[in-house]
Amino acid sequence: MKMVNVSCKELNAELTREELEELENAAARTIKYDEDSPEMT
């Protein structure tokens, strides 16, 4: 599997303002690891 990075600006033309705001808010949040979602090493 290959990982791909896509910026919000690249998707801007296809997203509504609300969708773009949701993505920006999610990107600003910190990641909280737990037993169901452990940090990868």
C-alpha cells in the first residue's frame, strides 16, 4: 500500500466551505493514541 499526502488547498475546488472547514479543524487536532488505536513504531 502506498501513502499519499494531499493538502486541503489541492481539494479546495471539489469541496464545500463546510467540508474544507471540517478538514482544517481535524488537521489542527492532536492525535490521541489508546489501546484500540496505538501509535505505530
